[in-house]
Amino acid sequence: MKSNDCFEIGYIAKTKGLKGEVQVSFSYYEPEKLKLDAVFIEYDGKMIPHFVREYKIPQKLMGYFLFEDIDHIDKAQKIIHRKIFLPNRLKPKKNKDEFLFKDLEGFTATDVTIGMLGQITEVKEFPKQYIAAVIYQEKEILFPLTDDLINDINIDNKTITINLPDGLIDIYME
């Protein structure tokens, strides 16, 4: 399995207990919709399968996993901070009329005051908000994706018009 055959669902944040349980921080926005019988963990660019013995998702973007081949904290320590993937064929289908902030990746962002900022390279999901990343004048600029900052989204033209707070860009340019 190659990394382009998979999509990232999160990373292993830390161990929990002595029996090899790990805490997973999900980057995928709806982990409860994922089929999690087996996952791939990235080791030096290689995808290694791990079968899930048991898991629970007590919070929106956090879960606890026990893997078949990891039964002790020492084994679990070796997978800390590694990314977790699923094959692309297991990615849940979304409704045609459903549009998520994650779908803004690749859109061109324009600020009403500054003008064109550039293409959104990544949309990061945090517990209470989404953050977009844009390369502007060779620097990465991060800005929140909130209803009060978004003026317009044109899906056909793949553009988003935003009204950033005064001084936000200046912070990154110093």
C-alpha cells in the first residue's frame, strides 16, 4: 500500500495505560463514520497494516485504540506521533449537495482589503474551528474559517472572498 492510495485520519498522540492502548487524535472530521477494523500506520514513508482489536471514540476528534499486535506500553511507545491512514476505497461518500470547509483546499482566497492571497493549501480542523493555510508572499498565512469572516464562496470558480481582521496579515509579514 502506498501513501497516495490512502487518506489520513489522524495520528497517535500518546499511550494510555500499560496494555498498549493509545490515544488517537483524529484529523478526519467524522471519525464515527469510518470503518476501523484495520488501519495503516506510516513508518518512514511505508504503510504498515495494524488490525484493531478494540476502539472507542468518546469525543468528537479523539479515540482510544488497542491493536492486535501491540499488547504492552513499550510496543505502543514505538508508534507515538505516527500518522494513521485508511485506504481511499473506505473513505465515506458524501452527499452531492454537502460542502464542508475541508472542501476549500485548492480554492483561491481573496481578501476584500488586500486582494488575492493565494491558493488554500490546507484546511486544518481544531476542536472549535477550522483554519485555512495560504502561501502569501512566500510566507504561510493562517486564518480562521468562520461565517463572520467569509463574504462569498464560489464553488464553480473555486474562489472564496474573505474579510480578514485588520493586522492579521501584518503579523505574518514581520
